Amino acid sequence: MSNDAFEYSDKGLNNLLKALSDDRAPKARVGVLGSKDGRKQGNSNATIGLKHEMGVDGAEIRSFLRIPITDELQRFLDNSGLFTKELLQQVIEAGSVEAWVSKIGIVAEAVVAEGFATGGFGKWKPSNMKYKTVHQTLIETQQLRNSITSDTK
């Protein structure tokens, strides 16, 4: 299909938009999912994550999912190549968005990883480093950071 044909034919694009707006459309989930929930000892990764994400039980709010994804996902997606004309044309021609949505989830994982590496993109209140061997907030055992995965449902 030539570029001119792509620009003038909106049937495929309309099908893509319809597929994405359908309640049954694939959706990427990012977070502490299933098999990555366990920890070597103590609370689960989901419980520890909730405490930091929402400030439960007096913990500092250090959002490693909501805020980084809300603030940074678009920038990461813009740099990912997932929205190039060529790739979108392939998605439209294939008639399936599941693999593409899965890649968006992987980009969101990268956002979260960068958030851990940068102290929530500089927004987290630093931990008291007096008792830490790894001098980064939320990185002491790396279990929470390593528990972040994505899937497509």
C-alpha cells in the first residue's frame, strides 16, 4: 500500500479506532502482577507497593506507578516508535491491536523502572539513608522494583 493510499483510506483507521474503543479491546496492565507478588520474607510486593503508592500506614507517598505513568508515559511513547506512520499502518493492516498494546505495556514498565532509578523522576521524598546499604529510595532489596511487570488482557 503506498503512502498516498494510506492517507486517503480511512477504513483501516476506523477499524482500529473501533477496536480500541470496544470494551473487549486488549488493555495493558502494569504493576505487581501475579507471580511477581511474593517476597523472600514479610509482606507481599503488592502490600509494600500499596503502602508507598498511596501512603498507607504512615508511609511516605512515593508513587512508582500512577504518577510516573501519568506524567512520563507519553514522552516515552513518543520516543518508542510505536506511533510511527509505518507501524500504525502495519497494525491497521494486521487488524489486531493486541501485540501493539502489549508493547505499550512494556514501554510503561520502562517508565516505572526509570522512576525507581531517578527517585520518582526527582519527586520522591528521600528515605533516611542512615540504615540503608543501598543509598536509593525504594531500592534496598530491589524486590519491589523487580516485581513490576505488564500483561495484556
